[in-house]
Amino acid sequence: MNYLISMAFRNLNRNRRRSLLALTSIFLSIFLITCLQGLLGGFLESMVRNYTKNETGHVRITTDDFQRKIRFMPVTTNIAAPEKVVQAIEGDPALKGRIALVTQRIAFGVLLFNGGNSKTAQALAGDPETEKSLLLLQKSILPGGRYIEAPGETIIGAKMAETLKLAVGGTLKVMADGADYGLHLKKFTVVGIFRTGVNTLDDLIFQIPLDDAKAFLRTGDAVQQIIVMLDNYRDADRAEGIIRARLDSMGLGSGLSVQSWTKIGDYPKLISLANSIYQVMFIVIAFLGAFIVTNIMMMVVLERRKEIGILKSMGMPRRDILFLFLAEGSFLGLIGSVAGVGIGFAVVSLLNRRGLDFTRMMSAVSYPVDNIIHPSIGAGAALVFVALGTVVCALVSIAPSRRAARMNAIEAIRSV
């Protein structure tokens, strides 16, 4: 078997120009796939990051009743002992080194007023210091403003401020239903205006301290939800099971719902659908790149009919002939794929550091995507693309290889 592999590798040098053409075709297709995957990875990571940090966290703990009424975001179904739940999660040894932070939060719909202007919006209430490392809104505050430092203060999005004709120092009037089923009104001082470039944040969200929300909504010490952020959002499903088991073992799980972000709403389905569509596109691109390999392998078989006939007359079995030509096609795929992935990986890494500015394109997009996208690709995906290019080239080499293996030795020698 080793001599066949060595022979197949040497045969690639017999017509270097032709081999180079095949390698270039595979290289370009795998290079394109790698770059597209990097761009897709940047978009999806941005979408997941913004969606989870603003909406669900990587794992969200709420009451079962809240989960049933989730689209209304009720403030009447709250977690009664949130501190015990947080301590249980943070003290779980199975999650050690995986959790970025655990925070309590209340998110609720409101009606905002300022003079004759009004707007529906969503309030995000949490510990201001904890939310600094989660929402990161303090990094987007426009000059002249600052982050929340005291009770009764708020920061709002730039588009919201424009709609309500509000400036730093202005008073934001908020109306919402409380946990006591009463209608409540509260005033907040605008201390900062942020512009993230994400339309769903800049137009619909404002942040207030958690204690203010508790007092405003009459929830006491209870909170609506507990958000768990992980170092890697792909670990969310596993973390969900660990947290549920931990709470049940400590007698805290009764009446509580523990859910990974992948199981909340339709947004994860959109992410999964987009990823699946792109994977199919990548396979199609790989086959298009390997089409030239098919033609070249057919030409090789026709040109080497005499050689095939001689090998068969010397007793080489069909399976070895088949393996020889399959190995040649596979080598072309492997070399071209390694080169395509290597250079593609380098380009993606460079773009990741610099970022791609999609500000103009994103101006009309309501999805939670950053204007600056940082393409990214993992080592696992790179290995998959090397395997994809190699396997595809092997598959398209099957027909020419079978033709070579089925040749009659005498007819092959006479045909030359």
C-alpha cells in the first residue's frame, strides 16, 4: 500500500502545469469557504452576543409562570429568593471556570414621556456595576454624559433621545404596571446618552438601577430573572443541565425554569437556519472547485492507458489501480485544501484584529448586530474544511478511477 501512495504522489509531478491548475481550483474554493465562514462566524457571534447580553443571557432562570407568559414580560411572577439561587450557581464546582458572571435583572415594557413626546420602550434594570461588564453601554456614552452612579439616574439610546427630544440632564418620565397590578409613574434623570450602532439598543432600550426598578414595580426583594453568562456561549445547553440539577439538589428548583438561550424564542432557530444554509453553500462551492479535478483525472486516465495496461498485465489488481488514481485525486484535494485554509485562516485573523465596518449597511437593519464585525474561525472549522476539500476531490475522482480500474489490459496497450 505504501508504494501505491508513493507512486501516486510522484505522478503529480509528471504534468506540473495540470496539477497546478487543479490545485489552484481547490485552493480558491476552500479559501473562499474559509473566508466566508470567518465572516459568518463574526456575524453570528455578534448576533448571539448582543441577543444574549440584552435579552436572555446564555442561561436564564425565571419562574415557570413567567416562562409561560414570557412574551408579555410580566413583573408579577418573580423569583422570591434570588440571592440563594445566585449563591448556588456560583458555588457549583462543575461550573467553575465556565461562568463569566451571574446577575439579577428585571426587564419590562414601559411607556416613556417627555413634554408632548411619548414612546414605548424596554427598561433593563440590573446592578449598574455588574451590567458594566455585560451590556458595556458605558463604552458607548456620547461626550457630555456619564454612566449611572446613583439612584434615580438612567442612560438612554441616542435614537430614543432624539425621538423624545431629551438631552443629558433632562427628566425621563416612565409609566409601567407594577407587581401590585397598579399603574405607577416615576421620573429618572438622564445622565448619559449612548450610541452603540445597534438599532435595537439605541432606539428601544434604557438602563436603570435594579433597586430603583424594585421600588418602582413594588417587587420587594424579588427579581424577575437571573442571567448567567458563560465564557463560551456554545456551552449553554450543558450549563443548563448542570444548573437545573444543582438547584434541584439544594431544594431551590421548585417552580423555577432554567433555560439555555438556544431554547428561548425563535431567534436561535434563525441562527441555526442561517448556519445550515451556509454549510450547504460551502459544500456546493467545494464541489464546484473540484469539478476541474474531475476533468483533469479523466484526461490523466486517457493519457496513461498504456501504463494502466502494462500495470495490469504485470498483475496489479483492479483495487490497486482504483486506489492509485483515487490517491492522486485525494492528494490534489489535500494539498489545495491545506493551502486554502492556511491562507484563508491568516486573512480571517487579520480581519479579526482590524474589523470590518458595515455602518452604512446596518443603518436599516433591526437585528442586534454590531456595525463593526470581527470575522472569526475556530481551529476545528479549519480542520473540517481541509477534510471537506480532500473528501470532495476523492469523491469526484471515483468515476475516472473506476474507468481506469475496469480497462482491459490488452485493449489499453493497443489503443496507444
